[in-house]
Amino acid sequence: SNGHVKYDNYLLILEQECRFIIENKLFERKLPVADSIIDFAYCTLFGMVQDRLNRKQLFDYYRKIKKNINYVVTHNINSDRTNIILKKIFLKLPFLLCISIIKMHNKIITLRKN
């Protein structure tokens, strides 16, 4: 994916974390493991938007991220943290809507800094 080794690595981490959760049945033990993964997935997408990846690259990564965290998002029912609940909703949205919201989030952060 043309020079974006960082994001390939992030995706690998995400895959391994999700596999670890599933293989070790961590949801059955009611451990709050999914919050950090949902946060990580959102931040990764946010970084990709910030780094101005083109639409095709974004879509490829988005598809892989969704495939990996689908199980985690579905089973993360005990989060009461608003920002995690919002990020979970964003990650369930269709691609263009999700990216548009992340772009708005990015603009808001930029405006707050100035």
C-alpha cells in the first residue's frame, strides 16, 4: 500500500489484538477489552484521513479494519463511555459517511487549536 508501512503495522496489531480476544474468550469473562480496540481503530482511521490517504487507500484500510473489529464491536455491550459508544457508531457507518464525520472531527480539532 505504497509507502504506508505504518498503517500496515497498525492493521497487523489490530488483527492480532482481535484474534487474541476471540481465541482467549475474553468477552465471556466480561473483561473491558474492546474499548481500547475501538479507540485504536478510530484513531488509526483518523490518522489516515489526517495523512491525506487517497480514497482507494482509505477504503481498503477501512474494509480491513471493519472486518477485524466487527466481532469486537458486536460483543462490546458493556461500555458506558460516551466517546467509545460514539466511535462504535461511527465505525458501523458506511464508508463515505464514516470518513466525512472523521474529516469534520479533524477540522473541529484544527479550529480548536487556532
